[in-house]
Amino acid sequence: MVLDSPTLGHFRFPGGDEEVCLYLDLPESSEHQVTIESHELKKGQGMAPNVRVAEYGLLRHTWYDVIAISCGIPEHHCDPITADFWKDEWMKKRKRGRLDPCGSTVVSSLRWDTSGGMHMQDGGALRDFRVQFKLQVKGFAPELPPYDPRCVPQE
């Protein structure tokens, strides 16, 4: 797994089932292009990326979900159908550009692509999965608790 951003840096993480955390302090009123890539460890094996981006709110000392990237599970690797399903579901769940509408970090210009994978008759698993998006930190600190209904605009 690789996270790459012109403003945040380049980070490479070991593969496997081990959970790895990365903490970055982002300034208010900033924008960052982000690319997250997952690659299969062994040829023909496929991969199942699972990445969560959250914002830490200092006022409440709690986390606000920004985006969750998940394509496949260890028993069923990422394929084009699973990748499209992830993107469609994420787009439906998001409010105000993020999973938790109470946070101050927004995702826009989300897209995914791949260099390909196995033929569908061989399982269709992808060799790699690349997600690109713009991460925008608004100029305010979150004040309400995560997922508070007051954060969603009333229509």
C-alpha cells in the first residue's frame, strides 16, 4: 500500500494482514491531492485494500470519519465489480463531502482506476487499485459530536 501526495509526502506500507496507522497534522484551510495505491504481493494473488481516513477533533477528543476505501475481502479479492460497488456506496453514504458530516475535512474529485487483473474466468482479481481524490481541510474545527444529526442540513 502506498499513499502519495505532493503536499503530504510519500508513504509506503508493508503488505499482509498487519494493521498500520499513519497520523498527519494538516493545517486548516488547506488542500491536498492524494493517491492511495494497493498492489498484489504475489503475481496472480490479487489484493483487498482497506483504508480508513479520519480527522481528529481536538475540541471533543474524538474521530470524524472522512472516507473509507474498501475493495474486496481476503476471501474475495478486489475486482472491477467490487470497486464500482465501493465507489457507488461511498457516494451514497457521504454527506457534505465526507462520511461524517460533522467533520471539517472534505473529499472531492474521487476516482479509481487500475492497470488490470486476471480474466473473469480466472476470478477477475485486480493486480492493483488506485484511488485519487482531493482532501480539503476547511477553516474551522469540528464542534459537534461525530454523526450528530444537527450537522446534516435540514431540507
